[in-house]
Amino acid sequence: LQRIFNSFVYTEKISNGESEVQQLAKKIREKFNRYLDVVNRNKQVVEASYTAHLTSPLTAIQDCCTIPPSMMEIKTSQSLLIYKLLYCNVVGKMRLGKSFHPGFNRAFTFLADNLKSNPGIKWQYFSSEEGIFTVFPAHKFRCKGSYEHRSRPVYVSTVRPQSKHIVVIVDHGASVTETQLQIAKDAAQVILSSIDEHDKISVLTVAEAVRTCSLDQCYKTFLSPATSETKRKMSTFVSSIKASDSSTQHALGFQKAFQLLRSTNNGTRLQGNTDMVIIYLSAGITSKDSSEDDKKATLRVINEENSFLNNSVMILTYALMNEGVTGLKELAFLRDLAEQNSAKYGVPDRSALPVTKGSMMVLNQLSNLETTVGRFYTNLPNRMIDEAVFSLPFSDEMGDGLIMTVSKPCYFGNLLLGIVGVDVNLAYILEDVTYYQDSLGSYTFLIDNKGYTLMHPSLTRPYLLSEPPLHTDIIHYENIPKFELVRQNILSIPLGSQIITVPVNSSLSWHVNKLREIGKEAYNVSYAWKMVQDTSFILCVVVIQPEIPVKQLKNLNTVPSSKLLYHRLDLLGQPNACLHFKQLATLESPTVMLSAGSFSSPYEHLSQPETKRMVEHYTAYLSDNTRLIANPGLKVSPRPPGLAPAAAPPAGGPKAQQSALGGVGVLETYRLGVWAFLWASPRYLHAVANPGLITFTGPYLDVGGAGYVVTISHTVHSSSAQMSSGHSVAVMGIDFTLRYFYKVLMDLLPVCNQDGGNKIRCFIMEDRGYLVAHPTLIDPKGHAPVEQQHITHKEPLVANDILNHPNFVKKNLCNSFSDRTVQRFYKFNTSLVVSLLFYLILLFGCAWVGLGFFWWKHKSLPGLGASPLWGLASVPLLQTQTRLHKQSSLTSRGYGWEPWPSVAAVCRCFSLLQCRNPSCEVHQEPMTFTAIDPSLQDALPQCINTQCNQRTESGDCFGVLDCEWCMVDSDGKTHLDKSYCAPQKECFGGIVGAKSPYVDDLGAIGDEVISLNMIKSAPVGPVAGGIMGCIMVLVLAVYAYRHQIHRRSHQHMSPLAAQEMSVRMSNLENDRDERDDDSHEDRGI
């Protein structure tokens, strides 16, 4: 295959991204303009409807809560029940009798046309200022409580688009009853839920002292951007507020609030239209002995502190009623606070500027907090800014998935009618950024004008997300030296470019995978950006090593050796089709699968079902060399990479299946059929990260039904002389069954099978320490299942020693903003060419461990063999509890590598060490295959009949496709008197009657059979506790012996191991956890 790509003609292109960002920004602008046009037209409809409402009010309501099921149908793009014909309404509690709503009756055809012509639209709605929410198409709401859309962030940010700096003070002093405190806490929660990430917020509690929310240290002196994570943290803080036994020091609370506002004002470039407001939730009660003094002191603090901010801070007070009893003095005091009436208390004004007066409102148990407190913004000035507002991604409350909203306010003269909005599917609006593939050396990201990231290569694609990613500043993704200056320019200059030099030891993983010239200490990165016109978003194209040409394949007429078929054989109706396990397949022609990125509109490809006509068009186009068949919606670039592998004949026997993965999203397979492949699959990413090397991925459960497999893959480059990641154009791979792969290992290293593997145990791990081959992975009594098993699970004592070699292993941390975790993993040095030999010193003997490399052509693979001199040397001290572990899993103290969720990933303060971790690399995406008609599975024969029942020897059965050597009875413990070979559905994993891990097979097997997940080893606690107890008792006795052994072993150690003579190789304790201040130092566990 490499020779075929060598024969192609390539063009060279040098670019810093400026022309590319212009072209891509134009496409994104056109897409946003389509939705802006829809919003503007809907706005005109609403404003025209109000004129008709003045003479003939529309009072009829189509209640969204009571839509009959007979009027509903499933809408595929929304994945939920919607009304077949019209709109519906949700009415707030404080709606007046003749409140305005447009009805949408006359505009039904117009709204329906919007849906048809704009595939990304999910909802069109109007939210009135009088409390009526009208949505099209109609949707049955979950009406358990009131729905007050006017207190939602979208509404608030549209009618008051200016940034708001808010401090909420909750009075929890001794004078506040439990009922009043609960009202205050509920009110604070409503305020948090009504603001968005463009506002800034802090929550304080005041009694005898002032407490702040325990966010990052920097926000003890500054306000926090109101992101979803910040609001979640503050919501937890509010819920934890308890009543105090001390009287309330009102002045302390206001002094701290003003300090936060002033610090934030001084620390940022405050825009002229920013509103600053303090919201005080209090009973207004002062101490009995010094009531007037307390009031005067509070007003003095307000007067003095506000003068430093030019009296621009508004104070809103909410009086907490005490079970219906109104204290007139308390209400008067809270009203004076809101109006900042300091003169009443003899406090002279320190500023000649007028104060910004607020208001006081009474709250009791019957108050509708969403309608009262949730609309606090109505006290702020309405500047009547008639501009479109674009939200950041959020979860769809009415349906599912992630959406963005484009909204605008509606006015009749100076009267605010409400807002119109269009909810757009995030996967559609961002598809041009998500699937950007201009060249191998570039990528792109999209941010808003505050620096928040909408899409970046290290983020999971929107259609795979169940919840929105963290609203995180771009500086945390592009976490490299000198980017902070680039960020400042991006946010302040509408159009520009900048080149910075990045040291290799500070590089990002997606930079390294795009390097075309390696071996230097630093490389250049070019950032070219452009503000997307008429929006609040900024697009940036990043080019790695812009001075080095990028090779691009010319569009050639390649003649395939056989006809190419599109992978949907179920729609093509192949006469010679057969089943390859669960897949519809053919042995006569290779099949090509095109990922979503191969299509001009990836979202439309993913959201609409493929038809026979479409599949026939794809097949004809891919095999056409006359250029007469019209392009069926594909990008031009997939044709040559898709056709090239067809010139190479397939190879492999009954234990293998081949595939070629193109860098533009093309998967070509031999002996395969119906697939759904994603270019971000583990085997593709692993190969690209190791250019020019044969890489192993797995074991993992084959989605096609072959059981556990291991993938061997290799990159294909534009030229054999250029083997760096930046020149990778495709990946070719072959899948082996796990057992066959282990059999190959035994054949290559016969020493591993001596004495049935009881004395010498060999295993292979990949560069992060995950096991590719190990005896327990193929042992029926092993610790099934076999995915993502780390060396620390299976060989904890060996791992504890080898991880102390700094030149062989490196401790890494990264921040994953998609799943809100800080992830830790170890990276092994695969470029090492020496062998290591060292000893494990145990209580009653020792074990030697030899570390070497298996060379498969020109790929070095770290392999380890352990020969214990006593039985407990390899006893795992921690058993895997979950079926699947994350690829980048996290190590806590001990031997286990488990996910460690951490709010540190929020990174509110960039000065914190954990926020300096690089962003985690591109998320790996799962592979699936399209389900076929069950009747076909019954009617079609298997493509390859391996005749398992006729294989009588273990060596003849072991590793053969669909065959298992049945050794253990259904109880998972008892060995069979006579082992035999059978199809894997009869004894998966070598256990008679074991349940298949495939979901569609579980229903066909009785409950009496054993599950692989139920097979457990001996209890971990007693074994580990006994070992550790013995160590503590005998540690002094073996001290001298251990030192003697170390001196003797010195002559056997390699130079690399000799560097670590100061490290006790038998030390079972972990090093001190250095995760907070040791992101990249070389450390052991």
C-alpha cells in the first residue's frame, strides 16, 4: 500500500492559514445568516401580530401540557413527540387575562417552511414579557411545576444583553427563622439559574462574619464568570447554608460585596454598559442594643464604597417575611438600603454623582420566586439594544441533545413585547469546524468574543455528547507558551495572524501528530483568525510548521483492481452476500465506508437514513473513472485514498480481517460489510501517534461479533522518505483474535510456554501500560473482561518497580474538559533500545524481571517476562471492578488506575498549577456497525466456516475465528474432564454456557448460565492485607539481606537501571502524590 501511495502525484502547499480562515468564516457566516434571517422574519410576524392584538385580542391558548396523544407524532430530527400541525403555549402563573401572544395560526405555513429549508432548526418560539411561552412545532411539556421562561438565561441575556456583575448576600443570622432562610436559599438558586457565562457572580453569607463560596482562591477577591460549573458549585454552597446563632453584621456583608465588585472592576477592562448590582436577601433585623448604630454603619459603608465606583452599583433588597408578620422598621431599613438613603442616617454623600436607586420587594412562602426574584433584571436599565444574541451550547430542555439559540427582542415602539428565538442543533451549526480537514498540518477552533470555546479538536464531537462541555477559555486548550498574547490579539483584533515558537517539550499532542519535520527543539505555530460577521464568534485556523510545505494528493483517475462497493450491502442487495459473524459481507469485492467527514454536510448524512438509491449513487461514483457521474454530496478529496487500497490484493487467513483507514474519513475493508466507522477510533489515533511503527490496539470487543480482537496497524505516508505524523495520509490495519495473537507470541518466544506458563509468564503492553497480551486475558478463570487492563492491575509488584525508572516511564497529567476530569496516565519510552534486568526482592525469595522489545519489522514493542521464584510474586493486589476503563485513566494512591473526577478541570484561575496541565488529546470515538434485518442472519451462510466441532486439538482450535477451546464447566471453576472445540456462542471465553458480552445475544441465553463478569478472583482485601502485614513484621529482618541482594544485582543491571540504584526496587509503597505541583516530572507510582 505504501508503494501505491508513493506512485501518486502530490502538490505542495505553504500557508499560514489566512486564506483558509477567510473561506471557512464565510461558510460559517452564511450558515448563521440563515438563522438570523429566520429570527428577523419571525420578529416581524410577532410585531405585526401585536398590532392586530390591540383591536382583536387572541385569548385562546393551546396548552402544551394537555396535548392529546392522538395529535402527536415522532419527529426523527428531534427524537421526541411533537404536534403534527400547530404551535402550543406554556403560561406563567402571573399571566393576565388579555395577555398578548402571536398565536402563529396565520404564520403556520411560514414557520413550517423554515423547518423544511433549514435542517438544523429544532424549535421556533416567542416568549412574551407577560409570561406566555409559544413554541413551534408543538411539544408536550413535562408540566410538574411552573415554567417561567422569563427567568431563563436566554431571555435575560436577550432583553438585557449588557454584562451583569452580581453579588448575592444571604442573611443567615440568629434573627432569621428556618422558613425565612429556606426562602432566601430558594431565591438565590433562582438568581443563579437566570444568568449566563457572560455575567459574573459571587454568593456571600453574612451573620457574625462573611463567608464566600469555596471556589478557587482567586475568587475570594474577584467575581466568578457565571459558567455552568460555577453555578453548580455555588448552588451546592447555597444549599449548605445553615442558620447561625449570632446576630447579622449587615455592614460586613456589604463591605465584602463592594470589595469584590471593585477588585473585579480594577482587574478587567469594564465595558461602559456593564451593570453592577448587589442583591440582599435578609429579614432586615439589627441587634436590639445598637439598632440605629448598625443601620448607620451599614449605610456609611455603602456610601463610602459606592463612591469609589462612581455610585454605579444598584442595591436590590428582598425582605424575608416571618410567617406573615411584617416588621415596619425592618422593611424601612431594607428600603433605605435599596434606595441608598444615607442622608436619613446623617451620613453625608461622598460623591457628587447621583446614586443608582434600586427597589425593595417582600418575599413569603407564597411568593413565586421565578416571577419575582428571577426577574430582578427588570430593575436594570433597558437600553433597547435590538441586536441578535447567540448563546453558548446548552442542553435542550424540550428535547434531547445540545443546541444553540439565536434570539432577538421584540418591541412595539418603546414597549418590550418579549423575545423570538430559534434553537439550532449544535452538531449542524458547528459541522464545518468539527469536520475541518483542509490539510494534514492544520486544525481549527471556534470561540466567542469572551474567549469561551465552542469547538476544539480535543473536544468530543457534539452528536456524541450527552451534556454540554465546560464553558472553558481557549487558553486552557491551547496551553502552550506565548499563547496568552495570541489570545489577547484574537479577542481585540477582528482579523489577523500571528506566529509563535513552541518548545517541543511544551507541545500539545495534536501538534506533535501534525509535525512534518521532527528532531528540532522547537517548532512554529501560526494562528490566523477572523471575527465571523454579524455574530459574536471568532474562528481561528492553526497551522503547525507553516514554513514547511504540506503535500496534498492530486485527484487522479485510479483504476481499482476490482469493483468498489459501498459498505451498506444490505441496501445494495448483493447476490453473493454472506455473514461474517454478525456482519453482512462479501468475499468478491472490497467495501468502502465513508465517515461523516467525507460528506459536504456531515450533519445531514448523520441525521437522515441511507436509502438504496443513495447507496447505488455512492458506489457508482466511487468506481467511476469517466468523471461523468455527478458527485452525490461528497467532498472531492476522498476519491483517491478510497480507491488506492483497492489496487492492493487482500491477505490474511481465517484469523484476520483487513482494513485501510484514510485520513479524510474513508474506511476500506476486505471481507467486511455494514459498518459505521469514525476516524477518531482508537486504532486510527494510536497509529497516527506512532508514525512509521507497527502499533497494537486492544484487546477490545469486536463490534462485528468476532469476540475480543487485537488490531495491528501502520501508517501510510505520502512518501516512504517522510515518515513523520504530519505526512500520514492513511492507516492500514488487520484484526486478529486475542487468542491467536497470544498464540503468535508463544510461537515467537517458546520460553514463555515452559512448564505451562507456571514459571515464566510473558506479556506485552502498549506505550501507556495497557496490556495487549497476558496469560490471564485468555485464561477462562482469568479476570474477565479483558478491555483496558493495565499492568498495575495484573502485575502490581512488577509495575511498582519498573515505574520508578524515570528514563523509561513518565508521569503525565491532562485536563479533560468534555467529562470534567483531570486525567493521569503513564507514558512508556518506546524508543529505548536497551534491555533492562532487575530484581523484585520479596520476603521469602526473589523474582527477576527482564525488560526487552519485540521487533516486528521496524516496530519496537515493549514486552516483559516475569519468572517468579515463589507463587505470590504475581498475585494482583487490585481487581478490576468495571467492564470498561477510560483510555486515559487516572492513578490514585495504590495500584489501581481509576477515573478521578476533579473540579480542577474547571480552571477558573489559570494561576493554579492543575490548570497549567495540557488539555487531553482528541477523544477516541467508538466504532459501531449498522444493524441488519434479523431474517437475513437466519437465511445467509457464514462467509468462512471454520468447522470448530471438527477440531480436536487445542492448538488447532486456539485462536481460530468463532472457535473456543471449552475447558471450564458452567460454574466457572470446575475443569471439564475432556476439553473440546466449539463455536464461541456455546462457550464464550472457554466456559461452557458463558453469556456472550454482545447485548443482542443476552436474551437468547438462559439465566442459569454464568456471566463472564461474575467470575471473580480470591478476595483482594485479605490477600493484600496479609502480605502488607508480613512486610511490616519482617522488614527489619530482611533489611540487611535486601541490601546485599541489591549490591549483587548491580552487575546485572543495564546503564539505565543503574541510574536508579538509590531506589529500593522492592519498595511496595507509592511515592508521595505530587499531582498538584508535578505535572510533568518523571516519577514512579
